[in-house]
Amino acid sequence: MKKLLSIQLVVALLITGTGCTKFSDDINVDPNAPSKASNAQLLTYSISQMANVIESVSGLLYVQHWSEKPYTDNSRYTVVNFDFYDIYTQPLQNLQTILNARNFDINEGSVNNQKAVARILKAWFFWHMTDRWGDIPYFNALKGKDNFSAGYDKQKDIYYDLMKELKEAAAQIDNGNKVVGDLLYTDMASWKRFANSMRLLMALRLSKADPAKGKAEFLDALNSGVFTDNSQNAVYIHLADAANQSYWYYVANVQNDR
């Protein structure tokens, strides 16, 4: 019996040893999964997340404009905790990856234009977040392993920096190739107006806390060129495929519990 166990142990060790040396780690690499996304892909996904940030049914349920049959938590105000985790880890991280890139494919747009669009869109997400949650991690956020516990920054400081970012990003736009992967606009002049218009609205909101700063930013943004009619608005157009369809289309045509 002992001899049989010894033989089984030797065979097991031989099989294990052979398995460890015969195959390389390449066998576990999916050849169909890219190891790195292009800036165009990162931008497209980030823009698609704009709709997810603002298209929420919770607000309508809170104010009783809508009601639900089986899911009554929002209507009864039992759901009170909403977080910004996904915004940091998805669109903001994508945009920061673009800004941190060392090599740019000029076929996806000039370097300045790629960076400018990423900065403008990043400011849009942070603007939404600080208006909703107030103080949030900002200056030391999106640093990955270099800072796992970024502190919360004051909303006023965030506002000042966002307006600086928007002004610099608008000025950074050049006459080079427009960015690829842009689902929001088709030209760089529109992105410049978008940045200035955001700064204009931020200045209005800041005017109660800091009238002098608010007035100065408002006039500077206005003189730099802002939206003048609705055709220039930043409007995310949902795509026909299921992955990018409107949330309200899904509610009205797929779900039967509202």
C-alpha cells in the first residue's frame, strides 16, 4: 500500500512539474481582447456615459411625477444613498488615460484637440458631480495606485479650477485634425463654444458666493463665444443599437411595471 501511494505521488509531481514548465502564460491571453484602447474608443465611451449620468428615473419618482408598481423604494424615499463611484472609474478614468498618454495617433485628431476635448468633457463630469454632492475628491483624484484615498476638496476651489480648465482647454483647440470618436459634435468650434458656455453657467452659479469672480468669468466666457441658438447645444444622440438606446425607450417599450 505504501509503495502504491509513493508511485502515485511521484506521478502527480511529474504531471504537475511538466504542466508548469510546458505551457507559458500566453495560453491565458485572449487574442480577441485588446490590451490597450485607442483614445478614440476611450472618448466615445466617455461621451456615451453622459446620458447615464443625467438620465435617471429617481428624480421623477421622488417628486411623484412617475410611480412604479413593484419597486416603490424611491417613491417612499427609502433610497437616499447615491454615489459617484462609477463616474470616477469609468468616464473620468478614460479621459484621464487620454490626458496621461505619452503617444498620440494624429489620425485620431491633433494632440492639442484630443487633450482639449478630454479636458472639457472631464470638467463637465466634475461640474455635475460637485453640483450634486458638493465637496468631492478632485485635485488628487484619478491618480490610481499613487493615491488610493484622495481627500475631499471644497466646492469653491473645484469651481475655480474647473473654470480655469475650461478656459485653457478652449484656448488649446487648434486648426489641426478634429478628434475621432466624437459622438457629441462634428467640429472643434462647437467644443470651444461648449467649454465657454459651461464656464458662463458656472459663473452664474458662483455669483452668489463670489460676485466679483462670477462677473469676471461670465464676461470673459461671453466674449469668448458661447451658444447663441439651440442648434449649438451639446445633445447626446442615442444610437439605434440596444447598448446605446435611450433609457426612456427601454422603460416605455420593454418594461411593463411602471
